[in-house]
Amino acid sequence: MPLIAARFVNPHRLVIPLYALAMALLALAAGAWFVDARAEYRQLKQTEAAIRLKLAAAELRLKEQDRILQRLRNDPGFVESAIRRRLSQAKPGEVVFRFED
């Protein structure tokens, strides 16, 4: 009996459904990979935006520090006031008020 059943099954008729099944599985795998890649892309874009904000803040601090450095190099009055403020010193005749937080 198995010989008769094997005779009616044409192997060429199975090739097309098997290829269709293989293509469907590949399409599902590619779709899953695409969804994962898209999620990772969104997460990386969010990370990039956060890093760009930090960079902008750091650049602003750098500009302010550069401005202070230029004043320290070129403005003796600024240097004097910075030193007196840092060391809590006063010129003769000045009064220094200290406030505790």
C-alpha cells in the first residue's frame, strides 16, 4: 500500500508550497528584524538629542569661562575684584558684609 500512495504524490507539486512557506518565514523574520532595528533607531535618536542638549549647555559654560578668562587677562580691575571677592578682602575704607545661608 505505501507504494501506491507514493505513486500519487508528485514531488514537483510540493516544491512551490515549500518555497512559498520558506519565503513567508523569511518575510516574517525580516519584519521582526525591521521592528527591532526601528526601535533601536528611535532609542538612539533620543540619546542623541539628550547628548546634543548636554553639548549645548557645555558650550555655553565654555563661552562664559572663556569670557571670564579674557577679562582676567586684560582687566586689572576685574582681577582685583575677583581676588577680593574670593578671599573676602576689602580695600581700606570698605565694609564687607557677610551673610550666612
